[in-house]
Amino acid sequence: MSEERQSHHMRRSLKNRHMQMIALGTSIGTGLFYGSAPTIKLVGPGIILSYLLAGIFIFCVMRMLGEMSVHEPVSGSFSHFANKYWGHFAGYLSGWNYWILYMMAGMAELAAIAVYMNFWFPALPHWVTTLVCILVIATINLVHVKAFGEVEFWSSFIKVAAIVVMILFGFWIIFTDMGSFPQNFHNLWDNGGFFPNGSVGFLMSLAVVLFSFGGVELIGIAAGETENPQKTIPKAINEILIRILIFYIGTMLVLMTLAPWDMVGMKGSPFVEIFNDIGIPAAANILNFVVLIAALSVFNSVLYSNSRMLYGLAKNGNAPNIFASITVRGIPMVGIVFSSVVALAIVLLTYAYPKSGEVFMQLLGLVVGGLIISWGIIIITHIKFRKHYIKAGTDKQLQFRSFLYPWLDYLCLLFLLGIVCVMYTMDSMRMSVYAMPIWVLFMYGMFKLKKKNR
């Protein structure tokens, strides 16, 4: 099938409301619901600043990706840009690193889903849950891109609604039952201060918090199937920082105010504790439903984004041509089926290791290293992208420009380098630091082998 015909069949079916809710949902994952308590133990109330700083970094990176995506709204996103403006190996590494990274993230979510289902059905084998989830989500993605958009819209709506309810009721408790201002916020500075574990705890928390923002790149990947991308993509990206301030900072402010930081999460999820405090007896069931939907949403996004990444890799000659085939409904079916089959590996893992928590933690550390590589490639590609248009004298034509080029790009690279140094000091993440250069060298070897075979 020719490239022209492939492009003809790729449908721009995602509407503005889909993009807005996808942008919102990708920045709210299961880590916020269940993973916040361990991070709070690292930094205390200072976690509010951790999310703010990490959120600003992610917003800057997304502005860089947005500048490129608005100028060239294509499927494959930053892999396409890296291939075009940096080099073939950069495109190869970017695409396959992203695919592997989010396959691991999807597998981690599948492992978590099995745990959530056991809350209601203790005897249900984990492998059965993961198999059913893969089949259902794969079917949704194979129907039409609108099916993906609708599922992601409503699952994101459920996540957002849960956060909003928690924040509103949390502030209601703070201002009605905890005294007058400012003493009702005393938990923010009592019990050791705002940074009870000092600067070391704060820096370590940044490495963990960054994981929460993995997935926002989906906005750029969806650019190739978005109605009026020149309008919807800038709007979705510009609102990321506002959403982070409202949902992450708002949530952490409520959690840190309602109880001393060293008591948060002692009885389970901090969210369950809040819902119990406001007199909702079904708090645990409500939260379990929400995190189940959130985890399914992540895997839904994984299948969508990874199939489009394979499509973009194939069009650039970095993956077998079969991945560039498109159905009459504009679906890269081969990429979806291939990614689904690979995800079946988690079925075998959960069958071999019934305690899925072990599987989840092993995958988590590897995902963080992959995110560092992915974001680093986006930043360097943007530097080369802008240089290309400056040299051609057409950079003024770029409609959605990032800030303070090139100084902000270099500052973001330094930030990532600092995170890698922090990860090296952490026992739980040191292995990821060792794995990153080995992974890049392995991918370079595979790239050279591909060129030799051709």
C-alpha cells in the first residue's frame, strides 16, 4: 500500500472533547490514587512542591512536542520528528524505546488490575483477569478510533470526577471541622516542617513523582487523527499546567492538611481514608472501582499509542512494512494485534507469579528509565527542529512556539540529568540507571543489524 493511500485511510476522528479529556486523563493515573503514600514518606508536605516542579518540567517538554506536532500533525509523533530532524537511529531508538516502555507500563497496569479485581473476587486467578482485559481493550481499539476516543473520554471523566469530589469534600472538612485559618493548615508545617527529611528526601521524591506524568505524550501521538490539530493540540497542552495545579497540587494540599504527613496512608489508600472521614461507608468499593477504571484506561491508551508508534516506525523504515497497513476504517490493525499478543506475556507472568505485586514493582523501575530516554529525545529533537527552521529562515511561521528557546531546552536536559543522578543514589532505581546505557547500546546494535540486512 502506498504512503499516499495510507495517509488517506488514517482518519481524523478524534474531536476536541476527546482530546481535552484524553489530555486530562493521561495526567491522572493509578499512581495518584495508591502510589502517593510512599512518596509522601520520602518528602512529607514538600510533596506539593515536588509535583509542582515536576509538572512545570512536563509542561515545558509538552510545549516542545506541541510545537512540532502542530507544525506537522502526524502519527508516530516524536519518533517521526527524531527520524527527520536528528537522524535515523534517533527515530529508531525513540519509537522502539517508547513502544517497549509503554508495553511495560501496560503490563504493570494489567498486573495491578488483577489485584483490584481480587478485592471483590478473592478466588479469581490473576491470569484470567489479565486475559479478559486484553481481549476487551483490543476489541475496542480494533473497532474504530472513535471507540478508543469514547472509552478514554468516559474513563477520564470518572477519574476526574473522583478527584474533584475528594478535593471539594477535603476542603469542606478543613474549613468546617479543623478550626480557623491559618491553624486549620497547621499539619503543613508541624511534625518536622515542610521538608521533614530535608533536601535529600525532596530530590528523591522528584524521581518517583515524574513517573506519575508518563503518558502525557499521547497528545502528540494522537495529532495524526485529531480534527483541526492546529486548534485542539495547543489548547490541550496549554491546559496541562492548570490541570496539574488543580488535580495534583490540590489533592496533595488536601492530603497534607487533613492529617500529619507521617500518618497519611497508614490505614490504606489516602483516598479511602478521606472518604471514610466524610462518612461514606462504601469508600473502599468506590475507590477500587475508580482505580480499576484508571488502570483499564492506561492499557487502552497503551494499545492505541503503541499501534500508532509502530505505524510511524514502519513508514520511516524502522519497523516491518506490515505495521504500516491500515484497515478501511483507518485502524492500524496489525500494530494493535501485535501489541496485544506481546501483552499476553503478563498473563504468563501472573500465572507463574500469582503475587502480582512482585511483577508490578519489577516493571516500575524499568519504566522510569525509559521515560528519561523518551523525554530526553523529545528535547534534543526540538533543539534540532528549531535550528532547521532558523537556518531556513522560516521559524517565524511556527504557530505554536515553545518558551525561551534554546535555554529552556538545555535547562530541561540538566533537570533530567539531575534526576538520573538522584536515581543512582536510590536502591530501588539504581538498576534502571545501569540499564539505560545498556539498552541504548543494544538498540544501536539492532539498528546496525537492520541496516546490514537491508
